Amino acid sequence: SLAVLQALEDGLKKADADPSVKAVMICGENGKFSAGADIRGFSSPKRHGGALGPIVSLIESCEKPVVAAIEGVALGGGLEVALGCHYRIAHVKARMGLPEVTIGLLPGAEGTQRLPRLIGVPAALDMITTGKHIPATEALKLGLVDEIVEENTIEAAIRLANKV
């Protein structure tokens, strides 16, 4: 939603400017990282601001380490947010993917560029063109996530942020 995008942008800018902040952790709530955009919003008149691509670029260019704590799902724009992060930790039951293609859309927040850089062209092409969701264990093997955990993902992400 626009509110989430604005909160991400505001929080990142505030954290980056605050010398007492050493790292940033991005998580979802209610056991889900992010299922991406609500497609009903695609038919709304174009609004100023609220584009995901610049937010993901802001995450990527943050001077401080940014860690994604992925629980539940990171799909579509949610995965693109995670791809912008410097580190990604996923719960063992998490699933990730870019399912937009199944409704005739391409990932729009540079996921088609970031994913191949991270996991290689063949694996990325498969994910982008099929829209399949992959489990955390496969994401770890591909290099999409840095670590998978069975315990509290947020606490593990905080530990990693403190370490880096």
C-alpha cells in the first residue's frame, strides 16, 4: 500500500541519517514478510509517489546494513524489497517468488535485474517466467537468502545486523 511504501521510505531515510542507528531490519507482521502489491490498486489513477522501484533502490543504497527478516511469504514486490536488502534471513517455512507473470505482468521494481545478479540467470529466468514460489531451503541453495532459521526470524535478523 502507499502507506507501507511511505513508511519504508521515511524509516530508511531517518535511520540512515541517525548516527546512533547501526543497521536496519525490515520485517512484515502477522507472520508474513510481504505478498506484494494489491493488484486492485493497479487500476487506480496514477498517483504521485508510491513507486516501489525507487524505494528498493533506496534500501540498496542505504549506508547502513539492511537485513530482511522473511517469514511466511515474500512474493512479487515483497521479494523485490528483500532483494534490495544487503542480507536476507528466512524462516524455514517461508516461500519466495515473483508470481506476477501468472496474471500477465512482469516484476516492476527491478526484480528482473536484481534476482539474476544474486542467483544467476538460469535460476532467475525460471522464477521470473514461471512465477513459481520456492521454499526457503531452495532459496538458500540458490543464494537468494543468506541464512534460514527455525526459530524467531526477527531475533535472528537482529543478531545478524548486530554482527555485520
